[in-house]
Amino acid sequence: MQPILAIATLTWKSAFRYRLFWVLLVALMSSVVLLPLILKDDGTARGFVQILLTYTLGLILALLGVSTLWLSCGAMARDVEECQIQMVVVKPVGRWKVWIGKWLGILMLNTCLLSLSGASVYTLLQWRASHLTPFQQRILREEILVSRASFKPLPAGLDEEIERRFKATRGLENLTPQQRLEVRYDIAKRVYVAAQIVPPRQVRTWAFDLGYASRLLSTNQYLSIRVKFYPNSTNETGLYKGMWFFSRPGIPERTDYEPFPLASAAPQEFRVRADLPDAQGRLLVHYQSLEDITLIFPLDEGIEILYRDSGFGLNFARGLGILLAWLALLSAIGLSAASVSSFPVATFFSLSLLIVVFSSGTLSESVQDQNVLSGRPDEFQTLRPVANAILLPVFRGVLALVKAVDVASPVESLSNGQSITWSILGTAWLQVVGGFGGVVAGIGIWLFSRRELAAAQGTS
């Protein structure tokens, strides 16, 4: 362990020797202080927090991500090119210890920089919040600068319903395999649409199971119901009136709330009593539409129950912990690339991977459209099938890896006041650092151990 810590300390000192630490610190502090002064919010608490956290944390992650790749590539490749690493490996120190020591030193540097910049963002957030109106400050304290656990409705058994309807289709045995796929697709489409709509003047019910959290509700004054819906046709006001009532499974008594309107196409919240669930945490939420139009509640974000489980400070720290896990993976990628190539090649390769990750939205659109080359249908008729056959599988693989690494979205969760639990943080480190980072580190150590260092030529 002592050789690893010694190499980590040398890596840390090299960042100070080349003034990298101070340059990054000045850049990070400047972005934290100056960017919020340039950007303007809409005056609301939610808009203020979303603007401040999204842009500052996003810029911090971008600066640290690029600098981590640059430093990781330089820490390994330049030491090899300048024949400094040869002075180390001739000693009784395994090459894997050299690799791990450099990774640990970069991780320590990122931890320090991320902690300082995160503390600055937190301080600036509290200072700017004091300049909001009293009403917006109350919203900020109760709905945004908190840590609230989220519960989605229980699955409605849509797959079972699709299978039941499919088997009940007449003449199914006379259909070709392609026709059966089309029939199943049509049935699935109808079932999923029916599960999201509330017909005019009708009632929709969602079942929730808060589980162990129901025992914590006694310390909360209220629960928050967050809904988001879309009308099939809009009105002049953009508000749609309905009545909410709540009950417990197997009990006919229910708790009614007075009808009130809600805006569409944006998340809306309202409070209910915390004692509505039963002893097991089960709760039925009913919505009675009072409009003559159909309302659509999406399955993924139509409705959820929120309750406060901790403060914003600890939640913010856990969010920074997830960002640090991503930086740890980036440093492993940079070190692995530099273990077998020169500094320019390793930097180009690492930054190319980073650009591909940032372009995941474009890749997702190409996969969804099943088309790589945009343009008119009569264009690229010869090239388009070849490009689709080669690149679409690659895009799917890249998106699968990005999805596996993207365990949680800390910036979005912090902006919405959603809880980043210890289990999410642990999963991020286990999956991102221990899983993908471990594989990348294993490859990098293997490449570095097989590299012929004596063949490297000094730059001077």
C-alpha cells in the first residue's frame, strides 16, 4: 500500500508543479461566480434553482471531465515519453501499483476540486435564495431545497393484458409470423394508450405502495402529489378542473378534496395529509375529471407521491458523489489509453469517447428513426442501407453502455428536490467505478504491464 500512496502523492504534487491545480481552481471559481450573474431566471424558485444548478454543475463537470482526461493521459504518457517512469519500474514496485497510484492521485485531486466548487455552488445558492420574495423562499424551502423520496404507481399489469388480448384474437392460427407481430403491436398500442388517458367526466385510479416509508410519515406534515398531464385539445386558460379523492384498499371510506384546476404540460404539485396511507403504506389515488375533453397522464411521469426524507445539504453531497464516480471512470479511461500510446493519441482517443457520450441524444434519435443519414428519401439510396447496417448496431451498443453508466441524473434530481439515496450513490460507485471502471482499469494495467518501456525515446 505504501508504494501506491507514494505514487499518488507524486501525481498530486505534479499537478501543483505544473500549476494545473490552481488554473482549474480559478476556472471553476470563475464559472461558479460569474455564470449565475450572466444568466437570468424567471423569478420563480424552481426556475432559479434549475438555472443555477444546471449550468454551474454542468460547467463544473465539463471542466473537470476534460481536465481529468488531459491529466490522466499526461500523467502516464509523458512520464513514459520523458523516461521518468523507467526510474520507478526498476525498483521493486509492480506496474499495477504504478497505475493504481496514478489513478488514486487523480481521484484525490478531483475530490478536492469538486468539493471546493460544490461548496461554492451551495453557498452561492443560499445567498441568491435570500433575495427571492418570501413566497418563493417558502416554495424553495418546502419543495426544492429538500430531499424528497419519490414513489411511482404500482405496475398496472399491462403486459399480462396484452398477452390475454393477443391469445383471444380470432383466427390467430391462420396468421403469418409477421402478421402476428403486427397484431401484437396494435394490441399493445391500444392497451398503453388506454392506461394513460382519463376520458371526459371519468375517473382514473392509481395504486401506490409506500412500504417501509409509511412508518416515517408521522414526522411529516404532508405528502406531495406531483402530476403532469396533457389535454387532447387545449382551452383558453390552459387550466383543467378535476377532483382528487383518496382511499385505502378494501375500505369504502374515502377522503375527498375540493375540485381545483391544474395547468397542463408542466409538473404540478399539491399537498395532502400524511395519514392517508394505511399501516402497510398502501394508498389508492383517484382523479375525477370535470372537463369535456380527454386528459393524458404519461406512464413514466404522470403521477408520483413525494415525501421529505432528509435535508438538501446531504442530498447535494450525495449528488457530488455521483459526479465524482463519473470522473473516476474518465481518469481510468485516460490512463488506459495512455498506457499503450503517446500523449496526443491517448488524448485524442479519450476526448473522442467523451464527445460520443455527449452526442448520445443524437445517437438515440438515429436509432429511434432507424436511419443514420438524414435527408430526402431519394437521397443516399445506395449509401444509406450500408451505413444503417454498420452504424446502427454500433449506436445501440454505445447507448447501452451510456445507459448503464448513467445510473442517476444528480443535477436533475437536485433541481427538482428529489432524493438521491445512499443506495443510488452506492449503486453508482459499484456499477460505474467498480464495474466499468474495474474493467477499464484491468485492460489498462494489462496493456501497461506488456508495454516495452525501454523502447520509449526521451523527448530531449
